[in-house]
Amino acid sequence: MVIAAFLWSIAGVFTRHLDSAKSFEVTFWRSLFCALTMIAWFAYTQGFGAIAYVRASGKAGLVSGLMWAVMFTCFMIALTMTSTANVLIVNALSPLFATLLAWVVLKSTIATRTWLAIAAAMVGMMIMFANQAQGGAGVWLGMIVAFGVPVASAINLVTLKKTHAHVDLAPAVLIGALISCAVTLPLSMPFAATGKDVLLLAILGVFQLGIPCVMMVRAAAHLSAPEVALLGLLEVLMGPLWSWLGAGEVPPGTTLLGGAIVLAALVANEIVPKRKLA
């Protein structure tokens, strides 16, 4: 899981070195190579039963795939519009968004510690957004687009719980990648990516998306949900670091402060024993 988080974190620094590929085209190429990676994996592990394996996910798999497509698209478009730190910190809110949506839709009980974490995270996001007033409309829009990731993630989780569906993540990722390709292809024309861009996006599709997803599937069978969530937060810590070291993208002080508050809230919500504040 640590290796998966490391691989997820390279998206920002690779995106900063693209020559001419923009928004939808960036999403298309990454999703295409992710889909090819998943197809190769299924062919290797399932053989002639690969198609039946994907089809077995049914309607629930399609719903999950649609949400993955939204996440793939919003994540890469947001990275082309705002800083890596902004995007990753917004994405890290997925567990809290899922908790809130479950409270509204499924009438789930929210522990006191989680309400406190939500309040602290909102303060952190307000600090981050306050800094974007000087960054122009594009930066604001980038953060708003980034919110599509935790929202889609929350809808995905709550929908599956509401329908009592159990969907294998791997086929849903493939479905999401294919949907993302189909939606962004016409919006990517005419292509502007250079050979270097396609190579970088191929690396992201294979090593930043496809392989880590397979790793997460394997890791989730041996780790608890809180452990997966906490290890996944390593992406939020490492992503801005790689963008700083590899692309000279230094997050402003308010982003670091707001991000630290958000991360502290998320970690506290996962590690504080329920018996203390629930």
C-alpha cells in the first residue's frame, strides 16, 4: 500500500513537465493507458474468462465505473489548473464526504470525533480558498473541479452500500477508464500532445493509475479500512514534495497551513478510539 501511495503521488510532477497536452487530452491519454494496463492484467490473471469477469460486476460495476470516470477526469483537469497540493488536499476529503453523504442518505450515525474532524477540515479548506483570491479565476475553478473527486468517491461508496452491492474494484477501474476515454476523446481533438507528452502520460496511466489500483486491491484484502485510508494519505504528503523538488512548484504558506489542518483532522478521525469521543 505504501508503494501504491508513492506511485499515486507522481501525477503532479509529471503533469508539470508536459509540453502542449491540456486538460481533456491529458485525461484521455492517461485513461487510455490505464485501460490497456487493466486489460493486460485481466488477460494474464483471468485468461479467456476476462470478459466474463468484467461483465460479472453488472449494474453496480457500471455505477462504480461512472464514478471512477468522474474521478479520473476531474483529477487530471484540476492538476492542469491549480497546484498539486491544492488538488491532493481536496481529494483527501473523500472519507469525510462519504461519511456526510451516508448520514444524509443512509441515516448513518456520525461520531462526535468525526463531526469535529469535519469542522476542522472546513476551517482548513477556508484558509486554502482564502489564498486563492490572488490566484485568479482559473485557480479557483481548478479547486472546484478537484471537488469532483471526493464527491464522486462518496457517491460511489454510498450507492454501493445502499444497494448492498459488492463490486470488485479492478473491473470498475477498467470500466471507468474506458468511459473516461470515450467522453474525453472528442473533447481532445485535435490532439496537441507531443511524443514526450504521450510518453509521460503513458507512464502515468500504467504506473500512477493501473498498477497502484491492482496493488490496492491486493492490499485491501490484508489491511483494515482505516489502515488503507491512513496509508493513502501518504499521497497527499509526497505529491507536493515531488512537484517542489521536480518542478519547482512551492505551495504557498496558507496552502501548507490549511492542508496541515485538513490532514490532522483526517488522521485524528481515523486513530482516535471511538470510545473516547463517540
